[in-house]
Amino acid sequence: MDVVGYIREERDRFVADLKEWLAIPSVSGDPAHAADVRRSADWLAAHLREQGWPTVEIWDTPGLPAVYAEWPAADPDAPSVVVYGHHDVQPVEPLDEWDTDPFVPVERGDRLIGRGTSDDKGQVFFHTLGLRALLAATGAQAPPVTVKLLVEGEEESGSVHFADLLRAHRDRLACDAVVISDTTMWAADVPSMCTGMRGLTEAEVTLRGPATDLHSGSFGGAVPNPLHAMATLLAGLHDADERVTLPGFYDDVVPLTDEERALFGKLPFDEDEWLRTAGNSRAPHGERGYTTLERIWARPTAEINGMWGGHTGAGGKTIVPRDAHAKISFRLVAGQDPVKVQDSFRAWVAERTPPGVEAEVRIPGGGVRPCFSPIDSPGVLAARRAMERAFGREVLFTREGGSGPEADLADVLDAPLIFVAVGLDDDRIHAPNEKVEIPLLLKGAEAAAHLWEELAGALR
């Protein structure tokens, strides 16, 4: 039996098993569900043992558990690949917006509805079917590469213990590449691979002037106004070309190649439709010289998330306010270091704070680093071939604007990242009525089956 035949034959059992796992409400962000996250880890571990994985372990953290499984290659010199995913899920509120119970998975035609179907239990699960399909098709007892499955339990609550978990098990996780299946494709009929995710760092700025609010008639125009100062400060965050003005902000940015820009251009992108999905925004906007897709995938940004101070209640109140506040976030791209951006921002604020005003910059943590996979790397090319074998058409490339723990995987394990996923942007991840297309999960399993063969040769 070939790979496709095996997957077709196993379809119903695959979906039934996935439904059983999806029924466990493994919401990591809610302490009331901590036992459910552990139950989810226990269920996956038992399932993998039943499927024949030689090594299956639950790795505890100070928070919630991860699952580790390993299937060694028959050849001890074969490459090793870590497959990353997560078994925790987002909260389900507001419940009244769900058409079904979020933890009672429902099939409607080719669609499976329920929390975690796409993000990320369904996409973790297709790897288990893909590996079985490869072994059944080849008659082998072991894959052509050593497969190490690492399924985190805290991704949806910030992966707060994940980097330490990686460092603690670095030797066990030693690998030649990391496969990520926690992203999306462009469309069901336009298969694509993600090659990068943006990083993130945030800051809150407070500007303080007089010790108390002042009468604007008696003092206005004669003492610094913190809200005026904040407005001037934030207005200076971008230049006339909408480039961020922090010194050195773009120094480390990995530029888009001509090939990447050409491949982005092949995607059937309707900017007017995209603007409608962007809250009915009236026009595209951003750094001059780049398309909308290039801006949201491959260029860094600075956004003012909120600004407040002084009187905001009903009626007038003619004052010089004593303070002003703003929240700013920076989305970062390949090559940028969040800590370096934080230091630059602090210095930039200090330099532009006028006399008589005191500035405080508060930054929560070290930020999230961006990650990036060159489209011409051996692993990415191998994965593209595997996906093209499964989908029977050209596979294009995208990036994603969100942020996750992928940079920790790349840095701690010192291995390149390869994104292989079949979710869709309309899967409503993190929202009510999350769903996944079952035929795409099966295509994912087919691509995974081909992936191990392709990587066995590409990573040697």
C-alpha cells in the first residue's frame, strides 16, 4: 500500500482519535484547567505508545507539562529532526458565539469544528499519521531520519518555561533541523510555506511635568505640558517615509531577496478585500517602497497602542496635566534583537524629553525574538519538495506577522527551522467556532510522510 492509500484507509480512525484528544479542555491560560492540560499530555503520551513510538515521556516544568517522543532511524548516522507543536489551547469565551460546544468536536462535511482543531492539536496529529503511512508504504520498522516530537503545554500562555525546558534537555533534543507545524498556508488551493515570524517588544512611557494638574489660564504656555511633549515624542517615531527613527533600528534587518519578493508577488492577494478584513480600513499605509504583504511579513514596525493623560471625562477641564502615558510596541523581523531595540528606544526617549519633563520607560521582559528560514536552505527546499509531492502543485512562500517560541528552538538547539503546516487564515484560531479542513490535515500527513525521505538526503 502506498502513502496515499494508507492515509485514505486510516482517515476515520485518525479523525476519531483526534476528536478524543480535542475533547480535553487543555486551556493553559486558566489555572482551573491545569489538570486538563496534564490530562491532555497523558492522553497524547498513551496514544503515541499505542502507535509504536519506542520512547515516550512527559516532561514536567514549573508550570504545565510537555510531551516528548522519539523514533530513532535505523541508521545511527541518519539526521535527526525535532517536530514542534503544542497541546494547550486558547480560552473559549465568549461561549455564546460558538455554534457548537467547543470541546465536543463536530464534523460538518469535510470540516472539523472545535477548540484546538487547527491550533494546534490537529496539526500535531497529522505528523503521527504521516509517520505511520511512511512505515506502512515502505515496510520499514523505522523512519529514514530520527524523529523527535516535542509538544509543549504552555504555548498559548506565553511559553514561560519553554526556553528553560529546551536548555535542560538540550542533549536529548540535539538535531539537524526543527519542523514547526503551528502556522498557516495561503489557501487550500494555494499551498505555501511560512519562512519567518516577527518578534515583539513593548514599552510604556510616562512623562511627568508639574507635581499636580495646573490651571491652564494661570500656568498654560509658561510651564511644560506633558501631553504636548508626548504628542511631539510619538509624532517623531516615524519619518516622512514611515520609517522608524530609532538610531540603528534597521541596521540588522535581513533584507528581502528579489526571489522572495517575486514569490510574494505570485500570491493571489486582493488588497481591497484585505482592507475590508482589516476593520474596513480605508487605505493601505506603511513604509514607503514596500507592498502590503512585505510590510506585514518582512519589515519591522513601531505602533502606538494607546495614549492617555489629563482630563478625559465629560465636559471641559482647562488644565495643564501633570503627566502623560503611552504604550508602544515594536514588531521585529529577521536579524533584529529585542534587547537592542529596547536600549535604543530608552536612549531615544531620553534624548527627546524636553527640560522640565521627567521620562520613565517601563519594558516588560526581554521581548520575543523573530525567526527566519532562508528559502534556499537545504531543509526548506526539501520540505517544499515534500509539500509539492503531496499537493501536486507549486508551493509558494509566506511569512507571518505573529510571534511565538520558534526563535528559542532555533537558538537553543542551534538548528534551522522548517515550517510545514496546513492551517488556514479562516480557521478562526483563538476565536469562536475554530475549525480545520480534514482534507488538509490528510494532505499534511502525506507531506509529512514525504518529508522524512526528503530530509534524509538533504540534511546529510
